Amino acid sequence: MRAIAVSEFGATPALMNLPVPEPGPGETLVKMVAAGLNPVDWKISDGAWKDSVDHAFPLIMGMDGAGVVEETGEGETPFRPGEQVYGRFFVPPRGLGSFAEYAIATPGAAVAPMPDGMIYSQAAAVPTATMAAFTMVENAGVDEGHTVLVVGATGGVGQSAVQLAADRGAKVIATAHADMADEMRRLGAAETVDHGEGDLNGQVLRTHSEGIDEIIDLVSDQAGVDRLAGLLRPGGTYISSIWSVNPDKMAAQQLRGLNLGDESSPELLARIADLIDAGKLRVRVHEEVSLEDTPAAIARGRAGGARGKTVIRL
């Protein structure tokens, strides 16, 4: 089968021909139709998990994907051949990932039936980003009447966070350049602010002089977090997805600071599928690329400035 893989940590992703994996007991072999690209994919291939997780090489990149169940291994599995599924298909100890024509769903992996009426390219864009957004919005305590700033709102996680916070009745302020401002409002943002227009704190305080309740930050380093924390009311919450928050420092300012890592489960993915089916959540696919063009797409992703999700057609 064709796959995008690396031969060692830090190697340039390349198109390779590799064996089709065989499903073990309780496992499901899925013929992939589409895969979603996330920043964590190249971070892992660079070695971000090398000290905590075993990896086999060649290591097929990719966590997220959608496809059709091809066959199942011995014993009980939650799926049947021919079923459409989506979720996370990453098994680093066996060198397996979603950027391949076939992938494995292990027992307990965050894999679920695809939402009704959803096409493969959209489903592949959902799992990691939307589960992360759901976890952050829930842990931030976003609620009706709150004001929340989403920093990095135009990326895959950010767009889901905007929608999920707005669905809870919060007033959402999204960071976005002018060309994405209308899209952010369509997703539920009440306001947008732009890093390119000067001091972000000043832009927010012009209309919210009393401060805001929560910040969900997907991009800022520690210095950026320290600046933006000044926007929070006493008792406010700051959540970072890239571990830039110092919880003790936040506590000294009467603020709650959290760094949230990777959280996933089939139950959470099923809850997200329900939100999609109910029309409360949609995914914006910015571009679709072929497997051959995936290394170039990964390089573009490293440069930042996401405007939605990149999906690989398999």
C-alpha cells in the first residue's frame, strides 16, 4: 500500500510502498478514503513523543481519518465490514498511521461511526481538532452569558472552539485577519480582533473594559500568555493547548490556568458526531491534496497561518 512515512525522527516525510497491516484480535482494518492533517503529526515525526511512546520505523504519519471497514480480527469488535467510520488510527509501536491506504483501529481507540450525511473529507477533518476543542471549552467552564476569547481561531481547533463556545451561549471573540472575519462570524463569533491591527489587549478592552471570563489559546508562547492574561476578570480561566500557562503564576493573580494535552475516546467522538448530526458543528476544509502532494502540504502546515483543515484524499 502507499503511505506517507518517515524513516527516522526528523526525516523528511516521503511516499513509500509498505505492507498492508493485518488486524489482530479485537482490531479493525479500515480502507482509508481521507485523512486529516494536524500539527501534532509532524511534531510526532520530529520526535515529540520519543521519550514516552515506542515507535517503529518506517513510521506512517497521521492520526485522523475516515474510511470503510475492510475486515476485523478475531474476537469482538464494535464494527462490521462495510461500515463507514472515522476517528484516530495511530499505532506508533507498529509504525502505523492514517496517511495510508489502509489503517488499523485498535480496541478502545477513538473511532466511531461517521455522522449521518457527512462526506469522508469532512469526517477526516474532525477527530483530533474537534475533540481538543470540546475538551478545552468544557474545562474552561464556558457558559451562557460569558465572554470568551479564542486565540488562533482560524485553525481547525479554533474554528470548532468558536462554534462550541457559541453553542453554550457565550459571547465569542475570535482572532482573525480581515479575510477570515466573516467566516468567524458565520461560525458564531460575535466579534473579531486582528493581531495585524496592533495591540490585541487594547482591541478587546475597547469593547470589554471590565474584562472577559475565559481565554482559549492555541498559539501563544509564555510571553504572549502573560500579556493576554491581563484581559481576564478575577476568577477567570486561561487554557493553553501548547502548554504555555504557568498555573501558579495565574493563581497568584486570582486566575485559573490550565494546560491541556491530548484527550480522546470513542465516547467523546460519538458525542461530537451527535453535535454534527444536530447541525451545531461544522468543519471547514481549506484544501484537499493527494497522497503524492502530502509532503508539500506538511511543509505548508509547518509555516502556520491555517485557514481551516487540510485533508488528504486516499
